[in-house]
Amino acid sequence: MIFANVRERITAADRDLVLTLLAGGSTARRARLEARARAEGEDGLLDEDGLFALLHTAPGIAAPSASLYLYVAVRHHLRRLGIDDATLSDYLGALLLEFGLRDRAYRVAAIDDARYGYVADIVADLEVAGGQRGFLLRAHLGNFSLWLAGVFPDHIAARRASGGPDLRYYETLGARGFQLAAEHRLAREWGLDDVFDRLAEAFEPIRVGLNRLSDACFFPGSGGPDRLLRQVSDQLRLGPGDN
């Protein structure tokens, strides 16, 4: 199960790196930042304008951990779409981190016998599954749809040309999966009902935020006319991005 906990995985070395980058070599500024973190907590520093760009300047052994980078990157792109929700960024950072491991994206849990290559396969099993299995399938329908539509929109466009579903298909099923998961009793017991509700409600702009992150950082050299058309369409509906 994925939880909103990527911030918990940020290390002491990461925190020191954030202070170093934000201080810009100024001892006085670093002292002010440290005092602010002690008084207000560290989340404010992770929201500092310019931190996302600064993380790209950290060389070699000083590079940020995946947890730090993904949280700041997701938070940066969602805030530019008006989604100022640290918990959502926490969950989405954890989703990207976990689904990036081996074939985890194709399974409802890290250890599970069933492998789902298509959203339709999840829907088919969801219709007959109950209990905890049914809950995991609901959540996975949302997570897997968002993973595909958010990180791999160019792949979806390529498959669309051969008769595959479009982004709207993933948005509809993904939002439905999160909504169904939010209504399950286990979501309340595990403290995920509110997160799933928000994911369902804001699925499209979250997808766009992840697309912009993917286009700029994960696959910056790829894409073509389909990417440009998607970017223009998203910008007309939701406004420009700011990387």
C-alpha cells in the first residue's frame, strides 16, 4: 500500500543540502534558515521558491536523494497549477518512488502474484473482488492510471494512434478508482480516505502537473507533435506551467 510518507524518507543529509543550497554561501542566511526551520518546521524550506532549480545544481555526492527530489519536484509543479496541498505531493512523491522500482507499478502490492498490464484488467478483477483485495484494486486503479497518464503521456499518444485509449480514458477510470477507494472502510482505517478524495477530485490537474514534470525532467529529449498538442491543450485549460 502506498501512503503519503515520502517526506519521512528525507534524510539528514538532504536537510543539510537544502540549507546549503538556499543559503547560497551566506553564513548569516543559513543561520536565519536554521532558526526558521526550528521555529516553523522544515516544510517551509521545501516550499522555497527556487529550491527545485537549485537541486539540479547539486553535484556528485551532494546530490539529493530520490525522496527529496521527487517531493520538491511534484510540489513545485502542482503549486503552479494552484494545488497547494503538501499531503498530495507527499503521496504522489511516494507513488513515483515506489512505482519506479522494478515491476511494482503492475502489482497491487509489493508482493503479489497477479500482474496487471492494462487498466482494463484491473477493472475486470475489481468487479468480482471484495474485502481487502477489492480495496487494493480500487486504489491500484487510481494509482496505475495516474502513473501511466501522468508520467507516460507520450506512450499513451503513440498507442492511441494504433487504437488505444486516450488520456481522458485514464482520467475517468483513475478518478473513479480513487473515489471508490475513498469510500471503502479500509481507507478510513488507514487514514487514506481524505487523500483519495482529493486525488479523485483533482485528477486532471494532477495529471497535467505530472506531465509537465515528466516532459521537463524525465523525458526532456523525446516527444513530437502529440506532445506539443497536449501541452497547448493543457495550457489553454489550466494555464501555463513554470519549470
